[in-house]
Amino acid sequence: MIHGRNAVLEAARAGQVVKVFQASGLGHDPRLDELARLAPIEVVPPERLEAIAAGVHQGVAAELKPRREWTLKELLATDPTLLVALDGIMDPQNLGAILRSAEVAGAAGAIIPEHRSAPLSAAAVKASSGASELLRVAHVSGIPSAIAEVKRAGIWCAALDVRGETAPWEFDLTQAVCIVIGSEGEGVHRLVRERCDVRIRLPVAGHVSSFNASAAAAALLYEVQRQRAGSKTTRP
């Protein structure tokens, strides 16, 4: 079950919604009109929606189809040019925000460990604005072994690291790449850093030493898009 108008709408656009529950008495909203065209809607009393959603729902909640479980092998078989790997992201809001940025940037999928990670809960789905329903998500037993498999598939692995030696614009992000994002406190774990091809540092000018995880991921994913857009305009 997910809630929030944007999250429910994006999930419906992705064909993932079984049924929408809408609180009675809502004012006009074009998003609700589009929802009505995409999925069956049951109008319910607001108190029933409160019980269904158990959270801030903006008057809408939805039952989703079972999520397809991707293996890493299946994900790599799609020949991705951009992936994200999440190493120890425990906050569902950060998880959802990173998945949203990844989908907006055109990532083919995300790699998430089975342990030491926030689950893809309703809170994470809402924070992703439904992007989690559009991305292929592969759960793996551990990120270090996943990085090794990604590299064997010919994909460069770049870790976001506050102690990294490379600025984003110094690395060729037009090639197939997996961006590895670590947790707020520890960052990318040592073994993961060692297995990555490059450690990328976002420069900071203020007194705070680093961006938070989701902001850092968005900044680097934007640089991926900037480089790739530039390469398309300069190549004959």
C-alpha cells in the first residue's frame, strides 16, 4: 500500500496499481482525473482512508501489484549504461529520494542489499514519488560481491566518497557506470570503496563537510546527465 497523490499517480502510470482508495469530499485536482482513467477508484470515508494509509496520505492511497523481483544477473542482462548501488542507506526518505533522482537521470536500475538497508516501504515509495515502481530493483546479499559482478559485466563502479581523489568532471561518466552511494554516517564501506574503480568527491565551499546522501546522489547523477548531453552535441 502506498499513499500520496504524486506517488500513487506515478505508480498508476507504471501500471502497478490494483486499486485506488480516495477520501470523499476532495476538491478538484487534475491528478485525480488522470488516476480515474488509469485505475479503478473506490471513494471511502476519510476515517477509513486514515486506517488504510496509516500516514499522511493527501486523500489518496493505493494497493499495488506484487513487485517484480530482479536478480542482479537479470538486471545486468538488460545492458544498462547507468545503475545506482545503495550501500547502507537506512533512512527510507533518503532511499526514496535517491531512487527518484536515479529514475529522473535515466538509470536502468538500482542495487540494494538485503541487509543493512531501509526496506522499500510505503514511506520510501512515497519519498520516491513513485519512481521506485518504475526502476528495476535488484536485491543482493552484499554490495562488495555485487560490485565485483557489475565490473565483470564491463561497467565502471564509482563510489561517492568525501575523501575521494577525483572530482566528478574529471571522470568520464558517459561510459557505462554504476554510482555507489553510502550512508550518512559511514559513507561507502571500506571493502566497497576498495572494489570500486574510482572514488568521486563532491567539492564543498561551506563549513559543513559534506552533502547528505540523497543530495550528493542527485548532484552526481546530474553530472552524469550533463556529460552525456554534452557528448551527444559534440560528436559528429
